[in-house]
Amino acid sequence: MRPENIARARQELGQNLAAVRKAMGLSQHELAAQLGYSRSTVANVETGHQDGTRAFWQKCDLVLKTRHTLTAAFDAIEELASAAGREEAARAYRWMAIPPSPTSHGPGLQRLPEGGLSGHNGSFTGPHGLWDPEVLSEEVAMATDESGQFVRRAGRPISTELLEQLTGDAYHWADQFLLQPPYAVFRPIAQMRSFVFDLLDAHPDPAFTRDLYLLAGQFTALLAHACADLGQPGPADAHARTAWLCAERADHSLLKVYIRWIQANIAYWNGDPRRAAALAAAGRQHASTASSRRRLASQEARAYAAMGDATAVERALSEAAVATEPGAERRSDEVGVWFFEPGKASYYAAEAHLALGGREHQRRAVADAERAIELLTVEPTSSSPELIAAARQDLAAAHLALEDLDGVTHALGPVLRLPAEHRTTPITSRMRKLEAALTGDRSLGALHEEIALFLAYPAHSLPTT
């Protein structure tokens, strides 16, 4: 297909997006807010000045309820563009490899046309020909992914370069786990895990086995975490057991702590706080960093609070606080979701105080929740939207216990605007508890309606493709 026809197809797809958006009664600002992108990105895509990534179109299908049609159209255009690119590359290669001529600038090579092999100058421009960093960012991400795929293919049999690439992949998805909804990260993480399993099944050189088990355990633990967030405790538990086997064979303490915390979380949300506390306590022997100790102590506090053991709660919270003191070192491999932020510890503390009840604990819950929100929103790009929402829900619950209805409404406002893909099981469970506690207060009719709408679209009801 000719480049101009591909460009026309992209423009038509953008026009379709604009038409659907307008039919839904949404402005570009409103759609951008629901998608989690800037208004300029939406505008550029609609006018054909920017292609948008596959993730962008997937979110459009989700928000606009277009049943995967926009993503399918994007995929079809990308396939045509890829085929055209291969043809152009072949032509360019043939053109460059002709014999020297008086205008040559090297043996057997001609001067490249301005703008590179494609002859296109301005690949990274947005509307009105202005340089657009978002377009460049997308291009860089695509090229980086291609490089990574090449290393994975070329790294067989296993090489140091392949292991470095896979480690980088693991760190990338640990970071992305905080930034993207669980349904969006599940499939790529599962694919990486399958790739590592294949390497292990091929009986690699013993020198690489331990590293491969570590990678397999890391990817599998992330799958367990995602399943738990999506309200799938059975699969989450199965993945966690597999991850533990890998962690033991890799003899990796940090991974063992993360897995025990996941298992404790599963037990906690299944209504078994005693098992949750036991699992967190079992992980203590592997907790060699401040983040690890903070993670397990915070989990224990929450579990003991559900059992009503105030003494054990105070002891666990004191241990978490010590692990949060300034100067606590962070290991280089404690990246993304593998690092337990102090802000998260504060929100766990708020939840523990709420569970214990009583005016003093409720006031402490307000202070802890406010502290959690402050810490987590200092750098919102590195904190999970679900985590910030959970802290706000705890703040709302504390205000409700103190009969401060204005505080409840103010705290829940940002939560109710959380996109559907981030409404994980812990978030919807908390919201249902708040809804039940608010029942009977007629002055909050509008808030009840918003909560009902929020709960109608949980993340676990979304597709994982």
C-alpha cells in the first residue's frame, strides 16, 4: 500500500474516534481525562497528526464501549504499514548498494535523501509542524521494544546479554505494574514468564539456571499480584506457589518477602486475617531491607487489626515506623512494585486504626491517611492510582466514623473519578463497605448514585486482551 493511503487510513481512524466521542457527548478534555492521556494527544490522533499506541486504542475501546473495533482497525493499519515498510527497506537497500558514482559518499553508497531512508522529514512533529515530544516518546518506545525482542531471539542459547535484557524486562514490568491497570499488564507479563519457562525447560547451562529461576519467580509473582487485584484468589494462590518454588531455587530473599506479602494479601481479602498474619510473620526471616521489613510489619498490623488485637497492631506499626525512618537504604533491585513505599505503610496504618475503632484510633486514621496521600502524591507518576485511591477511601471512612460528612464527600471525589480499569477488587471492596455505612443518610443521595455507578464497572469485569 502506498504511504499516502496508509496516512489516509490513519486519518479516517482518527475521524472515527472523534465521531464516537462526540456521539458519547464527550469533549476532548473529558475523553483525555478518562483515558489518562493529555488533551493534545487526543486532538493529534483525531486529526491524524499522531498515530496513538495500541494501548491508547485499547483504552478508547474500553471507555467508548466500541467492542475492540478501534483497536482492530489500528492493528490492520499497522500490519499494512509494516508490510509497506519492509518493501521500502528492500528498495532502499537495493538503491544504496549500487556501484560508486561521482556523487558517492563512500564505497558503494549514495548520499541518503534528506529525512533518512523513508525520505520523510518531520517524523516527530505534531499539529502545525511543531515538534511533539509525545510522538517522539512513542517512536522511541517502539524502537526499544524491537531491540529487546531481537536480543531475546538472538540470545539463544542463553547469553549474558539475554539475561541482562530479561532482567531489564522484569524491572520494566515491576515499574509498569504501578502505572497501568492489572488487566493491561497481565498478558505481556505472562508472555515474558512463558519465554523464561521455555528457557528453563531447555536445560540451560547451570551457570545461568539460578538467574532464570529468579526471573521466572519475578514474572510469576507479578501474575499472582495481578490476579489478586482482579479478584481471582484461586489463580493468584497458584501463581504464588509457583513463584515461591522459583524463589527458593534462586535463593532470593527480596522475592520471597514479596511472595509472602502477596499470599498474606490473598488471605486477608478472603477474610482470613489469622492466616494473613502468619504468612507475613513467616516472611520475616527473609526481610533484609527496610522496605521488606516495612512491607511485612504493615501487613501484620492490618491483619491483627482485623482480629481486634490492639497490642499486636501497635507493635507491628512501631516496627514499620522504624523501617521508615530517614536514612533507610533502598536496594538497586527494589524497583516499582517491589519497593514498599512509606506512603503505603501510612495507608496500611490508617486501615489498621479504622479496624480497631474508637475515637482515638479514628483520629489517628485521619492523620495516617492524610500522610499517605501526601507521600503518594509527591511523585504521582511513580505511585499506583489504586494505592492513592485506597488511601483516600480510608480517609473517607475515618471522616465517616467521626461523623464528618463533608470530609467524606471531599475524600471520595477523586476516587469516584478513577477509570474503570483501576477499580481493582481491594478498591471496590472498600467502596462497598463505605456504601453500606452510608446507607440511610438521605442527604447523600447524589453520592449514593455516584458510588453505585462506580461499582457497576469494576476492573475484573474488563477483558484481559
